[in-house]
Amino acid sequence: MDGSDRTVDSGRGLGDRAAAQLRGDAARLAAARRLLPPGDRPGLGRIAELAARLLGTSGSQVSLLGEVQLVAAGTGDVAVGTTGPLEESLCTVTAALPRGEALVVTDARSDSRVNDLPPVRAGVVGSYLGTPLADAEGRPIGALCVFDPEPRAWVPSEITTLRQLAASVMTELELSAMLRRYEDDRVRWELATEAGGVGTWDWDLETGHLTWDDQLITMFGYDVEGFTQTIEAFNDRLHPDDRAWVAEALQQAIDACGDFDATYRVVRPDGETRWMHGRGRAVPGHRGEATRVLGAAYDITGEREAATLVTRILEAMPAGFYSLDREWRFTHVNAEAERLLQTTRDELLGRVLWEAFPDALHSVFEVSYREAVRTGLPVSFDAYYPPPLDGWYELRAWPSPDGLSVYFLEVTERRRVQEQAERSARRLALLAQVSADLAGALDPQTAMARLPELVVPALADFCIVTVVDADGRPRDVGCWHDDAQMRPVLERYATVRLDAMPLDSPAATALRTGERTRNQCSAVLDQLGAGEAYDLLARLGPREAVVLPMRGRNRTLGLLTLYYGQGTPARTEDLEIAQEAADRAGLALDNGRLYSVQQQLAEGLQRSLLTEPPEPDHAEIAVRYLPAAEAARVGGDWYDAFLQPGGATMLVIGDVVGHDTEAAAAMGQLRGLLRGVATYSDAGPVEVLRGLDASMTTLQITTLATAAVARFEQTPDELRQGITRMRWANAGHLPPMVIDEKGAVAELAEWTGDLLLGVDPEVRRRESVATLARGCTVLLYTDGLVERRDSDLDEGILRLREALVDLADRPLQELLDELLDRLVHGRPEDDVALVAVRLHPQDRPRPPEAGPTSVPPTVPPDPALT
């Protein structure tokens, strides 16, 4: 709402009410506190940067609103990490809007909703677009916004883009909160495991090396740093009365490759005696003899208390726990495991794992568990179990002589948030790539042909892009299939399908109405009827097709047709992203169409100012004008050729300072003035330039320009000798180039000429004279032919001379075309104007390649013909 529509509710007052509304919602405050990130979140920063880039603004901001505003991320004039009062923030006003609405501010300084807020008063916000950030229950916890210091209008597609980015912000916040909860559970799990006081050991019988973990070393009263890991370290701590029988029990286990199970006493260095229970198993080598003994021990002093402690720890653990014996039967199940496995412990104890959970057979569960038991090493992995559990789990399994102990957490929600974040990132990356391709392509049609490769397979199984040509006829310009073997089939179908489609087909309907259509492909086959298009579509075998219009300004310029196979759903969020891509493609097509129309109009106007040259009987004149490849295609370069009243031929080349419509207008004035001075006065080049300078001063034409004027004259004696005089003068322009009758190239002077036009009307310029044999060619040109960004003017003139040497024997029209191709490749960095004359011998008829003679009726006849 514009400020002109309201006279009450100042921005500060609206901010106060919005802040009070947000603070009064306890459930909302709790949701905001849950989602507040504890530190820097790079993901939020990337989304903020993407918002500013996609919407073309100078700044963007992610704000989270609790008791105060926290600036969680942003670009431009945004202090990330700072807090401030809710009452002074535009984001507070945004978050307080009804669900689904965005705050659209075209001119903040005149909008009474926000014009009294500090960012607007400070000049930071001149225009603003914001959308609320809401959790799954719809509670607003913040806002995502973009802004500029100057007013600007916002279009519906920009609002849609910001809402999609807001969904990605919420995904990032939910993922962050989920990971924090997950890490908290993990820490409590590890603390609980350590609190159990279980130590492990591995005795290598071949080397005698006894490996203890830190927990066991500490239990026996040793220093971890200086501990010598041998069996003697174990025996030294055993109570003297227990050494003999413990050693015998160990030896029996080794001899039989069996189990060791014993309760014994340990005397610590401070004299304290502790009871330990140790269990182990001898592992045989390839010869069947024991090579290792693996085991674990824990302190059972006060056995009842210890047993109670272990049970209490397992029951209090936030992770599920169960143990299996060597026959894969459940021997213990804690309360959290009952909840996660959706089965009571009474139903599980004594049952075989593979019978209770048959889908675990031949899966990562069985492979990992058996690997742990086989190697004696713990395993960790993530796995999915199908319904009825239908969830993802993170598991850690430790083998023991009795079987296997398994700790597990359900991570379904974390996986869902991660996958959602990855999908959002892929979709946003796709939109960014589409925008980059459309913005970077010189020809929008080329970008349309590449569009299907960006869409497939991210949004569909295969795709066809259709563009309406200048005659209003639809043409399929690009297609792509996820299956490389089906691409030739799809290409052929795209070639024939439009001719086979009836007027009420989905594609024709979408073009006519500009609305999306969604159809089962069986219905499309019925519309096609028998024929090649029917056979090809049946072979492609899609289940469903969705036709999305590519809309421009008040017109539909093409279609993006998505096809889905039997196993691929057409998701709503995918179709929204695809429609956004189609809208951007339509806008690019429309911009290209408008640019082409403007370009053609500008170039047509420019060329209308440059008339066709005369054609005296024995002088062939050729001209070229080539606008810059990346400019407005109008500018100040010009050429001219005309006959003076006395019969002399005059060539002119000029360049007005500038590359815009003003330069083109000034060029038209100067060209007309010079023509008038020359054709009325019949004067030579110096006098013509002086007269032009004087006229510019009188008419107050304040532009600057360079020009070179060459006049071709001939006396009766020179006619008999077969020569022509060229008198020429230069006002700051590049000098003419001459190709003599033998093909040699000469530059008539240094390229630094006399003073420019429009500087000093009293300046006296020099006039030069060159005698030319018939058969010579003279070229006048503007600097766009020889200048480059990566080289100086001298190098450019040298390239021109070398090209003229190679092309000297070519017909004049062909010579100019080849010159443009070699030096600027048809796409100059600056405008190029050329005018050239070839003096044909006067004792022979005009050659056919020179074309017909064209001379004004007021000019005397050619002396060579009288």
C-alpha cells in the first residue's frame, strides 16, 4: 500500500503494534528460540546472497524475531550478527502480516506503513520486498527480505522467487536445529557409555603384545602415558590369591580356542582392592591354534550396585540398545529400543533377530552385523528399514564373546530435512543456471535449445521446448531425454509432432490460453491417431505430460513440455520450479524480441542517413557501414560520396564523438551541412572543412568530430596522360590508403591530422595533393576498422596495410567485404564506416562489375566520353 492511500498508522506506530503482537504469542517465541542458530550459518548467507542476485537488489537480510531482532544473514548494508528492537524493523511488520502475504513497498519514503522506521529515515531502504518465515505450524519466526536505497516496482515473479527462497531458509533453520538435537543426544550417549566403566583388551599371543584401552588402564591403576602393554602388567595387579587360577583359566581358553569368563580381584597401587569381571574369547589362526584373545572387563565392586548402575544407564539412555547372543537371539532390550522398534521387550527377548525383523536379512543390517562378529571390530552405519518401522537409523554395533551389542538412534527427520535442503539447493541452482544461460546468450533462441538439458532429469524424465516464431507459428527448438538411447526417438518426435497435433491438443490449448495443462499421455495418443507421431510417442512411453506456457509481456511466446514416466511422480514443488524457469525463458524471449525490434529500428534510421553513392562513368564507388556488435547500433560514424557542380568527385569520411542517438543526430546535421557547402560552393577540401566549421559555429552545434575530405579532379592534359589528381584535407581523422595500379599500398600521411571540427573555426588546415594513375583505389575509413582493446592504433593500421596488399586485385565490392571479415570478423567493437573509389581506365568502357552509371543531370558529362 502506497503512503498516499493512508494518512494514519505511521511506520513507527505500525512497528510497535507488530512487535507487541509477536511478543504476545508465547508459542511463537518458543518456536523462534528453538530455531535460533547458535553461531554463523553459511547456508543462510548463501541464500541471502542468492536472493539479492536473483532479484537484482543491493541488499538482502534474514531476520529472526524473538524478544529482539537478530540479523542472522544478509548482504549489502547489513550488520550480520547484530540485534535490535523489534519496533524499529521492517521485518517485524512483515512477520506480523496475515499468513501467505508479503510486504511489498515500492517507495518506502512515501509509504506510511514504514516511512517512520529508522532504516527508511536513514536512506538505507528506499524500496522493500519481504516475506515471513514460518515454521510447520505457521507461526512466524522471522522474515526474508530484499531492498534497494531507491524506489522500484516489484513484479509477481519476484515475490514468488522470494517465497521459494524463504522455504529454503526454513529448511536450513530446521536442519540446524535437528543437528543440534542430534549432537546433544550423541554426547549423552557417549557419556552414558563411559559411565558404564567397561574396558577392552586384545592379547596377541604370537607377539605377546597386550593392547588395553584407556578405560581399562585406568581401572587397573596404571598411568596411560607410561603403561607397558604386556601380560605381566595384568598379572602384577592381580591379587596374589587369584593369579594362579586366573592364569589357568586363560590357558584353558587358549588351548581350547574357547571362552574366558572370570571374576577376580585387582590390587591398585594405593592398596585398594577392586572386584573385576572379565570375559574373553580365544581367536584361532589359519592352523586352528589360538593367536589372539579378545576381551573386556568392568569393575563389579558392590555387584548389586554395579548391576543396578548398568541397568539404570541402559534404561536412561536416549538411544535404543539391544544385545544379541551368538545365535542372534535378543538377550536385552532397553526402553528406548522398545519405542523405536515398536515392539515390547517381552515379545523380543529370546526371539531370533532375523525372524522378528525379516527385512533385515540380505540387507546392510545383516552384512554389517556379521562383519562385526567375524572381525571382532565395531561397525557404524546408517540404514533404512521398511514399514512397519519405515525409518532411517544410525547404528553402532560392538561384538563381544557373548554376541553383539547394538546402540541405535532414529534419524528419519534429520534425513528428511537434509534431503529437502538438497532438493531446494538443486532447484535453486537450476533456476540460477537457467537465469545465467538466458542472460549470457546473445541469441535467446540458442538458450531455448539448451533449456531442456537443464530441466532433465532434475524436474522430468524428458522435455521439449517450443518457441513461437516471428510469423506466429510454433516450432520445437530443443529437447532432451534422460535416457541417451531414447534421445534420437525424442528428436524425431519433436520434428513431426506439431504437424500431427489437432487444434484442441494440450500444446495448442496452452498457447491459446496461456494456462498450464496436465494430461495423461493415453489421451494425447488418442488425439494423435495413427501415424509416425503416434508410434514415436508410444515408444517413448510417458505416463503424463505437463505443458507450461513461457509467458512474456501480455503474450505467450513458447511452451515447456515436461514428460513423466511410469515411476516418476510430477511433484507440485517441481512444477512450480519448472514454471518459474518457463517464465524466465518467456521474459528472455520477449526481451530478445523487443531488443531486435529496437535494434532494427535504430540501424534502419542510421542507414537512412547514409545515402547511396553516385557512380561516375569511369569511377566505381563502394560504401559500407557496420554498427558495433554490443552497442545501441547508432552512432556518429558516416561516409559520403557525391559529385560537385563542376564534375569533380568528392569522398568524405567522418566520426562524431559519441556512440548514441545524440551522436547519430549530430552526424546527420554535419553530413548535411558539409554536402550543402561542397555542392553549392564547388570548393576544394580545405575550404569545405572551413565552411563546415563556420556553419557549426553560426548554428551553435557544440559537438566535436573528425573528418577527411578527398576531391578527384582532372584537367584535359591529365586526361590524355591517364592520371587523376586527388586533393584532400584532414580534420583529425585517419589518412586515406591508396592501392596503386600494381597492387602496392601507401598511406598518404601520418595518422595525426589537423585540428578536429568544432574546436576553432579560424584554424587553417593543410591541403595535400596526390597524383593517381588510372587503376588506383583509394580507401577512407573510420577508426573502428583498426582499433582494438588489446593493441594500439599503429598496429591496427599495419594490419590494414597487410590486408589491402592481399586483397588488391579483388573487385571493389568484394575487397570491402573481405576487409571487414579479416579485420573485425563481421562483429566490430566500434562502428565502422568505409568509402572507397576505384579509378578505372578512361580509354575503355566502364567494366561490368562496376555496375551502371549513375550521375546527377546537373553535372557536366565525363570528358573522356566527349
